[in-house]
Amino acid sequence: MPAQIKISARQIMILTALFTIGSAILIIPSGMALVAKQDAWIAALVGVGAGLLVLYLYSKIAALYPEMTLIGIMETLLGKWLGKAVGLLFFTTLFINAPAPVLFYLGNFMTTQMIPETPILAVNILFALIILLAVRLGLEVLVRSAELMFPLFTLLYISFTGLVVSNIKLENIQPVLEAGLGPIWPAALSFVSTVFIPHIILLMIFPASVNRSDQTRKAFFIGSLIGGLMLVVVVALAVFVLGPDLTARNIYPSYALAKKINIGNFLQRIEAIMATMWFISLFFRITLYMHTTVTAIAQIFRLKNDRQLVLPLGMILVIMSVIVYPNVPYQQIYDTKTWVPYSLSIGLFLPLLLLSIHALKRLGTKKNNKPDDKREDRGEDGA
């Protein structure tokens, strides 16, 4: 990514909101209802609170090194070669575990819900071509497109929630906290690991690529909060309208919600229009994963032009998207058993390690400076 590209705090807020929503708007209600039942909406609220704490950790790292990307921070704190190795391992494993599954979700959604006779590979290739074009055009074009698409996304979201509200059945969430607080915590952890922990890749963009670094932190939090609260509403609507059992059994509860829209037997069967909302959020989720991966690899190997990486990585992305999940049961087991500990290792333990190394280096610098200061004072006194 060229150093001269700078984006505004408002643009980073919009980009963060769309990235936060991402694929979670399709898949998160099902997994949360499976664990927390009718209290899934409470777990989602807890997840937003915990997620903001994780984001504070990321913003702290960004504030300490405002002119560096995540790769630069790793090289500074871990040393040049170890930092490069950790950075390469980080983005290699993330590439396999994040953008490829999200592209699978999109292809699987299209081929199971809307165009069942179309091969999933064809859908993935077509969508990947759009993503690769966006990555090749660069960050500035991407954020400008986010500014254009966000009003449409917001309009569709408000229409979706407004038209579904009439189907709410309060008995679906009763009794509240029937199983106590026990199921809330694992469901909230799943929410945080899916929605907020991937934000660590945004350290490749902010604050180094933002014009007003003093406003970046606020924009980052506001965008994440907007996206998180939108997801809370979707989870709540899924449980309130469909009930916890049907939500847990349905792979894409938000699409099932859209099918419930029926105003006077006239305004109905508009779920295909509502699907535009999910395409927008999925597009920005995958594109940001790809952009940060391309940028990171280019920085690790000191490449002058990162565009040459776009096509090879795009081909790998398409291939991985059709083999990452052999079947849906495997996907569900992976998302609950593997993704959560993996995301915690890269999104919580790694940042804590980086902060700890920074604190130790700072402490060592202070200790080394103290004797020098004393010698200078003695020399001045003697003179």
C-alpha cells in the first residue's frame, strides 16, 4: 500500500462498521441460539461489552506506534527476523481461517438458498473476481465505495428490522435466564471471537493510513459499536420471531427472518432484495482480509509493488473456499471447537505479548538511563 494514501476518520468508521457486521449477520444468530437458547440476545450484549475491551487493547497498541502497521510493530518489538516470521505465520494462518471460510459462507448461502442448481465454485469465482478487482484498485477506492454503499446497507437494514418487528412473539424469550448465567459466557465468547477479534487486522490500516490520527480511535470504536449493536438486533429478532430452537437449527436465520416479511399479503417474498445487505457486508469483510494480507506480505518481503500478489492469492482463496469445509457438520464443529481458541491466540494473547514486550523494553530503557543521569549530576556538582 503506498504511503501517500490517507483516509479520513469518518471513512475508517464506515469501513469498521461494515467489517464488524461482515459474515456474522448471516451465521452468528444460529450458533448463539444453540448455546444460550432464548438468552442469545443477552449474550450478544455481553459480547459487545467484552468486544469493546478487546478493541481498547488494539487501540492501545496503535497509540504506542501510530506511524507503523501491525507488521512494523512486530518487527520493532520482536526483532526484524522473528517479527517477519511471526507476521508471516500470522497472516498465513489467518488467510486460511478467515477469508476462505467467509467466501464459503457466501457460496454456500447462494447455492442452498437462492440458486441451488449452480455449482458453489462458479459463485465463489464470480465473487472473488470482484474482490480481487477491489484489492487491486487499492484502499482509497475501497473506502470511497464503502461510503457509497453504507447508506444503501443502512436503508436495507432499517427496512429489514422494521418489517420483521410485527412478527415478534415475546413468549419466545421466556423464561429469561432459565439456565442461569452459565450458557451466556460461552455464547458471548463466540460472539467476540467472530465479530471483534478479527479487528486486529485493521492495525494494518489505522492509524498509519488515517489523516487525523487523533480522531481515529474514536472512529474505530464508534464503527465497531454500530456494527456490534446491529448484530445484537439481528440476534434478538431471530430469537423473538423464530424462537431459539428454529434459530439454532437454521444455518442462516437472518434469511429465514426475511422470508417472514408479509405486509397485507402484498409486500412479501422480498428476501432476495434483503440479500443485497449481506452481499455488501460480506464483500467488505473479505476484501479487507485480502487487502491486509497482500499489504502484510509485501511489507514482510519488502516488495515495491504489492499488486503482483493479488491474482495468486485470489486463486488460492477460491481453491481454499471450496475445500476448507468438507461439509456443513464439519463447519459447525470447526466454528465452535477450533475457531474460538485460534482467534484468542492471535487476537488476544499475541497483542498482550506485544504490550508486555513493549513494557519490558521501556522498563529496561529507564533502568539503563538512571545511572547515566546520576553520573551527570555528580559531574555537574563536582564542577
